[in-house]
Amino acid sequence: MKKLIVLFLFFILLAVYFFTKDKIGDLRPSLVPSSKDLVAEILDAQQTGSRPDIPLTLPEGFQIGVFESGLINVRDLQFTPTGTLLASLMKEGSVVALPDKNKDGQADGIYTVIKDLQKPHGIAFYKGKLFVAQEESVSRYSYDETNFVATFDKKLFDLPIGGRHKTRSIVFDKKGNLYVSLGSTCDTCIEKNAFIATVLISDSEGKSPRVYSKGLRNAVFLAVNPVTDEIYATEMGRDFLGNTTPPDEINILSDNGNFGWPFCYGKKVWDKNFGFKDESYCRNTISPIYEIPAHSAPLGITFIKSSQVPSSWQNDILVSYHGSWNSTVPVGYKIVRISTKGTPSEHDFITGFISGSDALGRPVDVEFDTDGSLYISDDKANAIYKVIAKP
């Protein structure tokens, strides 16, 4: 009898495998240490001047260098009011400063601004104060630019514990409203806590935080449109529906806006595989302004304001595609420019973070300094790159 039960369970597992293998993919991208060292190749190119030999492809007229390496799980980037780059290190539980006082394109050193944090991700400045979003709270600090340290000032409010998605990102609009993104605890489920899978809003003091937009499975990064003051968010769609479904998204958030998750995705498409609502529910949800190929995993987003790029690119957006983990054909692993004039259109900006199935790096955040140079964090190669127009 026991043999029959074991045999029955074996055939059940076999059936599940063949039914789902095309949907979940074969995990083809290699996310283990790469056979090629992207950082070493770029550094070598910096020293020898043989930049065309690096694996990455950039638009004509641009070059890339390593600003700093050895930053384990580097994520969010933010400049201080006086121009020093800060970065959050989630696994190490810290925020670090990376000054470049001699302007040679490489950090002078790594200075710990805050330590012993709980999965810090989002960092932002408002009225000279440093704000940090950890997994379970948002806090404010007084920042000392001379010594690159911050002292605790105030906890604004608590956040519910994460789950599948632990990142918390923050931005301020021109009015001083604070926005915080919280990813879902699952792939598809009905969340018990109303703050999960949303973007929250509060004032700069953290009073009475509330849901601003909901139905956002994982709006990992936020950006403020410098012209309209609208909040843009990158959004990762659910998994296990195949290589091409559902799309990832770029959304413009709105007060009381509902973007559909977990019942809908894309442009009001009903998720029949999660049938707790009927199709009519999706009619009142908000469609994305741009659909990104499924599993690209969009993260950092920034509006272009740089004297180093063509004038026609100004106020377009750059988005980093972190890259797929469950698509039979790897997608993402690049940074794209999406035009904001007329119908959005996508153009590759930096490609080559993957070679065949070998992931050399995974871009995370993108941020411009006041000189118009672009900084990119990479949490696989554990580095920050700097992109400039060639002299």
C-alpha cells in the first residue's frame, strides 16, 4: 500500500512539473557568480583606455567607469544637498557616503553614515534632513556633511513587515508630501494589511499616513516628474503566467487610484488565474502609461535633466531593468530610455549586463548629479558605475 501511495505522489509531482514548466521557465539566467568579472573589465578599460572592449554597449558619445566597487547589495542612490552620493546597503543594514572631492570619477572612500538598520532601502532629503525607509519604519536623521554621519532625529511611522518584497522606497513632491512604496508579501494573494501593495502618503512629519494608490504588487522605485509633480512608479507584474504575461509597468499614481493587483494586470486585463473577482472589477482600475516586457523587473527610474545628453532627451525617463529569473528566454538586464513626448517609446541606453545565460550584473537605481553625470547601482556586481559624455 505504501508503495502505491509513493508511486501515486510521484506521478502527481511529475504531472505538476510538465504542466508548469513552460509557465515558470527554466530559470535560465545564471544569478550565481559570473564567469566574467564585469567590474574588473571596466576598471581595466578605465586604466588602459580600451573602453570598446568592455561587455556593455552605450550610445555613441558616452563612456562608463566604476565609481566604487565592493558595495554588497547596493540599492538606492541619493545625492546630498551639497552633492555627495549616498547609497543604501540592504544586507549590511547601512547607508554609506561616497564623496568624490577631487572629481576624478571615483569615490574617495566609503563612509558609514548610519549602521544597524533593518533592511534599509529608500533614502531621500527634505529641508536638509535625511529620511530613510527601512522594512518596518520610516525615520528622519540630522546629517553632518563634514563628517559623513547622521544622527537619529525621529521615527515618522511604522510599516508592516514585508514578506516576498521587503524594499521600501521614498520620495517627496514639491509640496512636501512624503510617498512610501510597499511591495506585496506574496506573488498573488489578498493582503490582510491595507498598507501592503500600495504607495502611502503623509506630510513631512509623518502625520496620519494613508494609502495614496493601491493595487500595486511591487512598485519598487518612485520618481517625481519635475514638470508636473506627478509620482511615477515602476511596477513588477506577477509570476507564473508564462514568458510574455503579464507585462511589467510604469504607472502615474493618483490619489485613491487602484491599479488592479491581484485581480487585474496591464491594461485592465482580468487575471482569470486568480478568480476572486469577476471581470467587471478591472473596468475601474487604472492602466499603466507604458507596458514593459514581462519579467524585465523594472527598478530605478529617473527623469533626465542633464547637459550631457541630447536636448531631445530632456525630461524623458531612464529605467533600469534588473532582469528576469523565471523566463525561459532571459529579458531585461539593461537600462532603457523611454520617451515622454507623445506616445511613450523605448530605446536601449545601456545593454550587455547579460551574456547568453551568464548574468554579469543587474542594474538597480539610476541617478543624475548636478553636472549631468549618471550613476548606476548594480546589486550583483556590487558596484556603482558613472556614465559621462566623452570629453
